Amino acid sequence: VLDVGHRQLEGLRHLAREAQSDRRLVLPGHVEARKEFDWLTVRPEAPSSGAGGFSHPVLPPDEVFIPQLGLVLRFKLIETATLGKSYNEMRMRGLDPQKLTGILAVRNWSPGDRFCPSGSQKSHKLKELLARRKIPAGLLKFWPVLQCGNELAWARGFAPAANMAVTPKSRRVLVV
């Protein structure tokens, strides 16, 4: 339970409405509020470096709980013949299981990660792609990605990797 008084609530309100990006407010109980772009994030104060990383193997169909995020990722395998009208939507966000030739693992973002989402001609640093979407830098180290072998197949909020995405010839779709 967070013991927050009127003064802290007013500080949070000011931070959310009027403060510039990259300002922070320390709250009781080692909790930090930070303004980053249009986001107001409230979380435990950042521990020493290296904490918070995660990596979980994935064997589709599967369900993976990421305690650091309080998030469950579901990996569903769907036969394309059963998709009907929703096929185009699945193509936009689905992976072709036959193209996933490496070991699959959900892990957090790492410095230097490169990703080429469907519709893009070349790979980009994931950090730059997230910055373009104004994702706060403080959330980077917790950003979930799906690694296939040595490549990123999926990153939260993006289309699947161009070279692993579903095509009209795909018989099954892996949806995250």
C-alpha cells in the first residue's frame, strides 16, 4: 500500500499536466513517478543496474507469464483455412511458424537490438523505433520481444519481422 498524501497527489498532478519530459518525483515507499513525453510512469525506484531482465522459452501454443511486467503473453497457432475474413488482420500481426527455425524466447529489450518489421525495407535499432513512437526510455529495459535464434521475430506494438511474417502461402499463423 502506498501512503500518498495531498502534497504528493498535487505533485503528481503537476508532473502529469505541466512538467517537461524527463522530470521525476520520488514518492514514499521508494516509488518514483516520471514524466516522459506524454507518459506518466509510476513504479518502484530503479534498482542498481542489471535488474529487471527476463528471458522465457516459448513452445507454441504457449502462455508465458512475465512477472516483471505483470503480463501474460499468449502464443496461439491458427490454421489459415479457419481464418475467413479475419485473414488480413492475422497477416498484419501474425508470424509464419515454418519460418521460425530457431529457438524461441520472450525476453526484454537489449541494447543493440535490431528489428525489421513488416513493411520496412531494412532493419532499425529497436531503441530508435520505440523513440519514434515516444515510448519513454525508462520502459525500454522492460520492452518484450520474441527472439528466434539470433533475430527478433516480434516486438510489442509492431508488425512481425518482415522475413518471418505470414504470407498468402502460409498454412498456419502464430499470433502473439
